[in-house]
Amino acid sequence: MRTRFWAASAAAALAIGLASGAGARASTAPSGEPIVVGSTLSLTGAFGATGVIHRIAGELYVDRLNDSGGLLGRPVEWRVLDDESDQAQVTQLYERLISQEEVDLIIGPYATPNILSAVAVAERHGYTMPQHTAVLAPLLGYDCQFPGWSIGPEPNSYVPNMLLDAVESLPEPPQTIVVATNQNGSTDFVTRGLPDDDSDPGMLSIAEERGYAVVDIAYPPGTTDWAPIAAQIRDAEPDLLVNNGLGVDPVGLLEAMAVLDYSPPLMFSLFPAPGPPLGLGDLAEGLLSVSLFEPNEGVLEQYDPEVSEIVGEFQSRAEAEGVPYTVFETQAAASWNAWDILVAGVEGAGSLDQQEICDALHESGADTTISGRLEFDPEVNNFWPSTQGLKQIQDGDWVTVWPADAAAAELRGP
């Protein structure tokens, strides 16, 4: 039986006293040469709307870490470079951070293709690399990469079955599905599974096996002309539109479908930037997505008060920067997990030796602020049992709706 979403992880986080959280350390001021953590983020380009969330979360984490004693008694400096959402730049910039700037530690960028490039560099140089959001487990075989967001070792099975379980709980469940997929690595993997491997299916084959009529539409990363795709969706008349996309993909689709005076009865988007869909108002009402953490009141009550502090501080910083959606949610939580994993590894090793950090995480795991205790098994590429659920836009805001025993609201149908 899978871990039950936040109820289990929150209880675990509370039980361990948030031992690895940035606010749980001694208050002695750090001293000496800074420990430099290097990374890239997509601060501009196609992933910029999500990259800014990870930047704000990382800056807040480092500030709180230094306020509570730093790392190994030394202050921490985060050196973050803009990869401009360009996978080729990711490789060059991580090579620069490691080979030329000789940073002490690294942490991953945002988005699976960028993370895959960064992990390749980390492996060449023997660096341990916690990463925020890559879920394409079969391609992340480097033993010293550690995910801060897990949909289990088989997200291509987990996500489709979770979504279909949820919509089948509705009084009138869907019968026809359109799957519109960004041909990016992780999103395409969730749709199709592993190529030429019938034993590792994705959304398309799982939906067909469950009796749905399925229409497959694929589009390249960087798509900006959504009109032809919107027309294909309208003509297929699905009961459920599954957009296995990234960033602002669902915004482009929803706006293009609105021009055609069409709206699907139900819509799911896999990895959207959380704020832009809310800016569409009624157009995005009912949109579903995956959720690692949503700070609803009932959820926060299960955590140490430190989590409420983090949520509030993040919101204040995001508001000051004009971020359209200022809630500390899935993306920020995954980012926080990655930082907690990095700190746990260094403190477990008691040094900055990369292999010792990696070994410490395999041997002792990491106690995280948001997701509780995580343990890492190289046999499943360090992907821990998922605590993932579903959220939905209801009355203009995201709210947790699945699984039912952890929901802050009921799942709404068409």
C-alpha cells in the first residue's frame, strides 16, 4: 500500500521534530569561508515562470540555514546561474561551476531535461546532486542523485492510475480521453512509458486497458501556436483532456480552445506553473494537477509551526517580487526537500567529501521538513514511495481533492 499523501508525511515530520529543517539548528553564528553551493535555474525562457519559485524557495532556505548556524559551522553561499531554459546551457554551466569555479556542493536545476544534463555532469565529476523535480526514474541511474520530488520509481504507472481512480469516483466518470503531450522527457514518459517495453506502460496504454477510448496528440517542446492542437481536441470531443505538459502549456491550450468556443468537461495538466492558470479566471476552473504539498489549514495543523513560518515568509517574498501565485506549494516544497537532502547528506558525512555525502544519504536517509523521513535505495534509483495526490482549481484557487482521506475539498466533476 502506498504512503497516504500528507497525513503520513506530516506526521513523520512532526515526530522527528524537523531535525533536518533549516530552523532546527543551533543559533551560533556561522564563521569561516563560505561553503559554496552551485546550480543553474531557468530564470528566463520557457520554464521561467516555475524557475522563479525555486529561486525564491532556495534563497529563503539558505537565509534560514545561515540564521540557524550555517552548515558545518560555516556560512552557505548559493551561486545560481540562469540556464535560460536551455538544456545545452545547463551542461556548460555545471561544467563551469565544478571545473572552473570549484564550488563545494551542487544542487539540481528545474525541469527533467535540464536535470538529466546536470546529473550527467555530476556523475562525470563524482559530485552528489540532490535535484528538485525530475521524475523520470529509469533515466536517473546515477547512484548519487537524490530526488526531492517522487512519484515513485514508476511515475508512468502511478500518475495515470491515480488520475483515473479519482475521476472514476465521480457520479458520471469520463469515457473518452484525449492525451495531449509535450514531447519533453518526463511528460512523454508519463504518456508512453518506456519505448518498446510493453511491461512498462504509460497513460495511453493504461487508459485503453481500463476501457477508455483514447486519442493521442503530441506536440514539441516550445510550442506557441496552440490553435491546431485545440482544434484536434475540440473535434475529438473528449470527456477528459489530459495535458501531460509543462509550465504554461495548459494556459496556451485553454486560451486556444476558448477562441474556438470550446472547453473540455474535465482537464488535467501534469506539471504546470501554478500561477498562470489562475490568471485565466473561470477559463481554468476545475483544472486538475498533481500535488506534493498544498498548505491548506488542515494540512498545516499537522506540522510543526516552523512550516507555517516558511509558508508565510515565502509568500511575502513572492509578493514582493510580483510572482502571480505566491503560495508555497508543490514546486516550492520539492525545492525545500532537495535542500533538506543536501544538508542532511553533508551533516551525516560531517564533511564536504562527495562520496561520503552520497554514502551518508544511502545509509541514513534524510529527515525533511515537508515530506518527513526519506530513505534512498539505489536499486530504485533513490526514488522514495510517493506521497503525491491531486489538486484542483476551485473558486479561483488550488485545493487538495485526492486522495479523499487527505483532501481539503471534494473532487468536482464537469
